[in-house]
Amino acid sequence: SVEICPNNAICFGQKQAPVPMKGYWVDRGSYQYANHIFECNRLTCIGPKINISCWSYDHYDSDENDDGFDYTCNSDRLQCEKGSKGPLCGACTDGYLYQGETNHCVKCNETNALSIILMVLSGVLLLLLVIYLYLPQSRPYLLPLKPLIQFCFAFDSGSLKVMWVTYQIIMSVRW
């Protein structure tokens, strides 16, 4: 049983378990874990979305009822923002993808500014490639672009892969 209200939780007393605040999560698998509040690594723990009956001793570890799935008291629905699930709300549901820039799970079809920037940058590099390959020596006004284009092609494909993977790792870490 819970006698002292743990840090980072809201307590209502009697047979009510502590409700974790925003940015925190609790294992609802058993009432004995109710006073163990954990900090979420991502910004996907929504905090006190309070349905008091779901935090009572009788309903604490009941994600399912006799009729099947009880969406009202589902642990993920109570503690995680839409699109995230699991311990510490650390996984994304189907159709969602974790985005390191925002620390949230976003719908797979949503675009972000970074994707657009990368697409534009790829288009510019492709244009520079075409100019480099078809750069006639008779057009001296295009020659200042030649060193920039040569610099872009100085990287081999292995270096680009390493840079891309490094970027992905950096963006997935919460700073």
C-alpha cells in the first residue's frame, strides 16, 4: 500500500494510487509498484490525465476486463500521449515514428522542416552535379562554381553514410 505520497506524483488518499505528474510514469502492473514513480526519457508522458476510478486499488492493474479491452483504464492511454506506449511511454505505436528533434512520436505521414530542408539540399547538390558534368569551358561565368562542386564530390559514399548515421544518432539523443 502507498502511505507517503512519492515525489513527482499527485495523491488523493484512501485507496487511490499516486498519479504521476507530467514527464513521469508508473508501472501499473501491480498496486505494489504504485509508489515507484519513474522519470520519462522522452516528452511522451502526459501526466495527470485523471480518471480517479482508474487509479483506485480495484482497477489499478486492470488493462483488461471481462468483455475484452478496457480503453478507459488502459495504462498507455492514461499515461502516454497519443502515438506512444509501453514502459516510460518509450515506444511508438503503429503508424507513428519517434522524432528526435521534438522528443515525441509523430504520425508517419507528417512532414517536418528538417525533411524539407534535406530534400532541398539534395536537389541543390543534384543541380551542382549536373552543372559540373556539363560545365563548358567556354562559359567562364560558371567557373567559380567548380571548386564548390569539386568539394562536394571529395566525399566518398562511405563518408556520407557515416555522416548520415552520426546525424541520426545525435538527433535521437535527448540533450
